Amino acid sequence: MTPPRTTDFASYIHEPDNRDLDHIPGDYGLPVIGHTLRLINDPFIWAQEQHQKYGFLSKISSIGSRAVLAVGPDLSQQIFTDKGDDFSSQMGYRLRVARFFPGSLIMEDFERHLHQRKILQTAFKPKALKHYTNEVNHIYDRALQEWDADAGKTIPFFIYIKELLLEVAAEIFIGETKRGDRVQQLNQAFMDCSNGTVHVFPLNIPGSALNKGLKGRAFLEQFLGELVPKKRTGDSLDMFSHFCREKDEDGNFFTDVEIVNQMMFLLFAAHDTTTAAITHTIYYLAKNPEAKEKLYQECKALGKDYLAFEDLSSLPYMQQVFNEVQRLRPSAPMLPRRTVREVEMAGHKVPAHTLIFLVPRFTHHMEEYWTEPSKFDPDRFSPERAEHKQHPFLFHPFGGGNHKCIGMHFAQMEYKCFLHKFILKYDFKAQHKKEPKMLTVPIPKPADSMPIQLIKR
């Protein structure tokens, strides 16, 4: 008998994680720590090995948790489309994210998720995106002019782009246009909060990543909370102002707490993912000079030193480069869910309240779909080849279904505007002392922070 469908939050969110997975193929790894070290070191290689041994669904464990690993496009489609409300994002993320971003979009399910999503809608409509595009271009102009002082030198590109995108977050997201101690405090709190979400050991002791992260969250909560009344009555066009002025279905403002929760998570999600995407793009372009030259010629042919909102779809090769980078190194290495009720997956009965982990990069590298999947090849996304269209969930860097990233268009705008300006202004060469290890946490990036020589054109 099929269990009745329900989104009764008083039931499943209070149930403990299921740990009875003995009937599912797989193993629990090392005593106590399980698969934790391999998972942190490289979730993609680990997922490939698990699949080779056990198939598309296997039981696993990490510190304090037992779960199943679900890989491949069919299971991704089942989980993301979630036609029966069977998979909870809230319960999947709660172990790490709940302490830092309670009430955020990924910490809400079903009807509540759709309700909270309304807070963000106006901030991502074309009119708002057009305004952000203009403002982002001004910020990039200012930053790249400052970078001129480093022309001819070797710079740690990851650190430069991380700091630049923190400026974008302060100005575009929050409306803090003046540099100074206030913005520095904001940025430091944000970085501490971000690092805290990927703590290895859940110990809230002074000096630990978790402790620093929770302090950073408290600072952000107070900082943003104090701004809500002013933003709600003002006419500013930053994202936070849009959120503060948004109203629910009954015409009422969303609460201060709801707005602050969504703002804090959006800062985290947008900054880290775009930082990773741009850093990996520079890595792959430096290794593939023919692709770098092709992109440069496309940008040059546009005849503009900036991208207006209307230009964002005018650079098809840049879009292919973006897609290929997201295929090779998706900014979200793992995505968790938890079952609301018993479901069948890959021929196995997965009990209610079972944690599930997806690894997008596994699907993005499946040899049965992708030609030479480890190779950087933007043309695989060209209209002629379109390898990503062989299955609706073969390529899913922004997730899917109701939880598909609401900021995906902003992220691509931010990415394209920077890359266009940067590649027209500079050539660059990688300056690795040796081939870098690619890190997964706290932000996916080359371990050596991507040193490049800036060469002014």
C-alpha cells in the first residue's frame, strides 16, 4: 500500500535519520569517520569508485551519519523533479546549513519553499537584472583599473576575484557603496560564516571554524536586521531593498526574520559559486590557449568594452565555456536530500528519513554520454553537438525542479560581464609551480589559488 502524500511539517522534520540501510548494496567505510576523508578529498573520484563497485545507488557513511549515494541522470531526475514530494531539501541540509541559514530557500520544502521564494522574485526579474548589469560593470571597471598596477606580475587570481566579488556582494546585494571598515567587517563575517558551513568536526570551541562561523552569522544577522526598516521605506534598487519591499499573497510585508534569512543565504550561495566558476574558467583557459583566443576574438568582435543586459546572449562561445566549466567543476560538488517517505530508487526500497547525496560531477563525466569527458571541450555544448541534451538531467549545475537556483541568471550575468572585460584588457598565463590539487572545500578551487601572470593587451 502506497503511503499517503503529505507535507505535514509536524511529522517528517521531527523524525530522526534512518540508519537501517543493510539491504542496500555498499559499505560504511572506516570505523567512526566512514567515507568522510575520501568524500572531502574528492567526492567525484569517490563516487566513481562507489558506482563501479555497487551501481547507481549505494549505502555510505560519514561522521555521525548513514546515507545513500545516488548518481546518474535518472536518479537526479527523480530527485530534482520530485513529483510525489518525496525528497526534503530542508532535512538534507539541516546538519550543516541549519545553524547558519535557517529559514533560507534550501531549508524550506514544498508549500513553504514556494512561499519563501516569493521574497526573491522581484529582485531577479529582467528590470532588476538590467540595473545590476550596469552597476556590476562600474564595479569591474574600478577594480580592473586597480589591477593595472599588477600588470606584468604574478597574482593569486583566486584571492583577487574573491575580494572583487565580495565588493559586488556588498554593493549590489546590500547597497553598501562606501569602502571602509564597515564593509571589511561585513566581508570578514561573511567569509567566516561561509567557512563554518563546511566544518569537519562539529565542535563549537573558541577558534574553530564552527565557532568563527557562528560568530560571523550573528554579526550578519544584526547588521542586516538593523537595515530592514530603512530599506523597506526607501527606493534603493539593491537586492536587499527589493526583498524588504516584497509582499506575500495577502499583501503583507514578509517579516524581518524571513528577509534576513533569505539575504544571508543568497550572499553565501551567489558569492562562493561565482568565485569558483570564474577561477576554474581562468584555470582551463590558461591550459587551453586556443579556447582562450577564440573567446577573446568573440568578445573583441562585439565591439564593446562592456556587456549591456541586452548583450548577455550575444556571446555563444562564452556560454559554451561557462557550461563546460560547470560540467567539469560544478560549483556545488555535492547536493543532499532526505526522503520524506519510503521510495523506490534504482530498484531498491529506500526507507523514509534516509539521507541522500548527489554528486553532479559524476553525471557530468559519464563516458556513455560525453565524448572524452575529462577533456576541456566547450564545443560539446555547440548546437551541432549538444551532448548535454541526450538526457534532461545529464547536465544540471543549477539543480532542477522547484529548487532550481533562483539566482542562475544573475550568476551568469556576473560571470559574463567580468570575463568579457577581463579578457579584453588582459592576456594571462598560468604560473603553477606544479599541477595543483583541486580542492572541494571550503570553495572549489586550485589549491595554489590560481597564480597567473597578468599581461596587459
